[in-house]
Amino acid sequence: MKIIVVADTHKDYRKYKDIVEKNLDADLIIHLGDGEHEFADVKAEFPEKNFIFVQGNCDFGSYKALEVVEAGDYRILCVHGHEYNVQGGLDALISEAKAHNCRIALYGHTHMYRTECTDGVYVMNPGAVDSPRGKNKPSYGVINITDTGKLTMNIVAIK
């Protein structure tokens, strides 16, 4: 199973659409918020694809702020991150993931990519498609789960 993870597109429709077009083999495309308009537009262009969106602090639609997704043997917590003080640490995010029996926690908001395993929870922030912080390039994440349950998480820089 291949999962594409994006966050913080902030109206950059072209980059978001390019990511989807380059990953048409993905089984799931998760948007972690701050980009509801381009999400809706790109989703409409690819009705055969499986999309998930969680509401960010710059979104004003009626999306959920938290989604739990089943992927193989994994449960995945999807949030934007602002409600979990992710800029100050990951403790609240990890606790929320565990409360939902999730082994993977995905978040955005900080515009800084990150992958790690903390206290038994695989954590990914795919960075930002628009306006990355620090010296980072725009980026997104790719999660692969094999039939045997092996998990890999990678960050892909956007040119």
C-alpha cells in the first residue's frame, strides 16, 4: 500500500496537483490541512482516487479535525497539529495516537518535515507544499506498507 501525505498547500493548487499526478499509483492521498480549496479542486479532478482531508487552522469549511484511517495492519491518526501544540513537542500527539490505538501519527502545521518513531508510534510531518520553514524545500511524504506489514516513511522534496 502506498500513501501520499501532504500538508500546508496554502492555495498552491499546481504543486498539489503535480504531486497527485506523479503518484497515481498511490492507494490513498492524505491532506493534513491548510488547503481546503485546492484539496476540493484536485479531488474533483481525480474522482477515482481515495482522498482524506483534515481541517487545519487556516481552513474554514466543515471538515473533521481528526481522522483515523485503517491501512493494512496499521491505524493512522491524521490531524493538522495546531490543536496538539506540535511546535512545542509531540507528547500530546503521541498520547492522542495511543488513545485511538494508532501506530502511525501524521501532522502538519509546523511547515517542517520530520519522521521518527517515538514510544512505539511512527510519526510523520510531511513538511509544507507551500512556504516551508527553515532551509527546507517544499516537500511531501510517502508511506509504503508491504503485504508483510513492513513500514517505510520517506520525505520527497519538490523541485
